[in-house]
Amino acid sequence: MPTEIAGIHHVTAVGSDPGRNLAFYTETLGLRLVKRSINQDDVSVYHLFYADHDGTPGTSMTFFPYPGARSGRVGTGQVSTTAFTIPADSVEFWTERLAAEGVDVDEPSERFGDIVVPFRDPDGLPLELVATADAPPANLPDGPAPEEHAIRGFYGVTLSLQSAEPTVDLLETMGYEETQAGGDGEAEHDRWRFEASGDLGAVLDVVEQPQAPRGQPGAGTIHHVAFRVENDEQEEWREVLQDEGLRPTQIIDRKWFRSVYVREHGGILFEFATKSPGYTVDEDVNELGEKLVLPEWLEDRRGEIEAGLPDLS
């Protein structure tokens, strides 16, 4: 078996207005734009990467913002919520900040001993801030939020499933261990918490909702969740996924990492992404996100691609 999964590498979502998306994630949440590129499968659309200062795996939220995209529906067969870590004493700062910015935010609540602040981005994408006593150090030195309150990277994600068992079996194969279980709302024991070994994005909640509608892709929904794997173990992970009865893709070079994609048993798109070479392979760390970067196999189309992209102001 390859090394167990340490946690999330990145989460990719679908948005609509690219300028609004950029403003929200950099100015409101205080993340850094670390890569300004394009969707390699549809070069007319940006691929925007937000993360900590260095673009560390486990901190990176990325978007395909399609101008004018219709709204999707969050439901089963999807990552239904993405959660970021904040320090335990930062709840008041963030609830006041989000409210002042006109963000659609709920009252804080408790889940498994942590305080959770649920809110939505401008496209309605469900997000959470989870306040923990063991938040890692901040790495957003130039962000708009004070360093002591800055987002620390991913806490984890929630998977919404009509039937949890086959997905849970896969997660356990990946090295996730169940640590807690509890009810959501009026239901009993329909949320299970699994944790990996890493310190960023190590938490994964599974919510079973047999009667809930299936999710529909569109703006305000998650496209896929990616997990961190060692560079020399990616082919082994392909074999593990095949042994699980799944149909993973071949290894795909994404320039900043190599990827294997697979639709798991519950319908959620998983990616297994390498931790290197990373976002600094083609830009200096202090210049990340300042210009449009393309993988070398698309460089000869730069003029055409730039002409076809929407305004990002």
C-alpha cells in the first residue's frame, strides 16, 4: 500500500463573475491569489488559485469562474461544504468582518467541540470557518486580516451522500479513521467524522442523506476535492482505486502537480494530486498570481487565449 493520505491538497469550485470571485477571496477572506491561469480543459475560462503566501498544499481553494454561469444545486453526490481553520479566539473578528462586508453569514454554532461559522460566497457556495485551539501558524503576511486572525488553510470538507457505506470503505482504504459521530438537525448519527494524519485539511465529514436530492453542477458548487499524495506513489494509488472497483484516469500533468481523477462510489469527483513541483515552479514566490501563466504546451496559443478571457478587474 502507498503512504496514507495526509489530507486535502486543494478544493476546486465553479463560480460566475471572475472579478467578484477574486475580490471576495482576496479582499474579504484575505487569501492570496497564487496562480492566475486557465482551465486546461476549456481555455476560455480562468482557473484562479487562492492559498496562503507560498501556495502550500492544504491551503488552496481554486475556481473555474464562468461569466454568467447558472447556479447549481448543492446536494448529494457532492462536496457540500468547504471549511477553513481559524484560531479559537477569532470567531468574533470573523463574524463581525463578514457581516460588515455584507456576506450571507449564519450565527456561530458548535460541532464536535469546535465553534463553526457558516457562510456563503457571492455565488452561494457553502463555506465554514472552524475555530480550533490548535490552529497552525499564519502564513498570509500581506493579507487584509490581522495575522492573529488570518485563515490558516483548510480544516476539511463535508461529503453529502445518499448512501455512505461504500465511500466510507474507500476513505478507510485511503487512511482516514473515524473519530466521532453525531446527529445533524433532527436526524441521529448521520454525520461521521474522519481524520487523516496531516495538519492541514485533515478532517473529512460524511453526511448521509438518503432522501435528499442529487446535487446539480453550476455556480456555487464544488467541482472536485483533491488529496495530497507522494510523487512516487501516484501509480500505486491508481492501482488501489482500480482494486476498489473504480475507474481512475491516467496520470495527467497539470504543470504544478500531477493528477489522477476518479468518480468515487457516491458520485463525488476525487483527485489524487502530487505535492510538487508546486506553484513556484514557474513563478517566484513573491510574484505569484501577478500575471497569466500557462503550461508550456499552451504557450503558443497565448495571444488567442488572452483575447478570449473576460475582464478580471
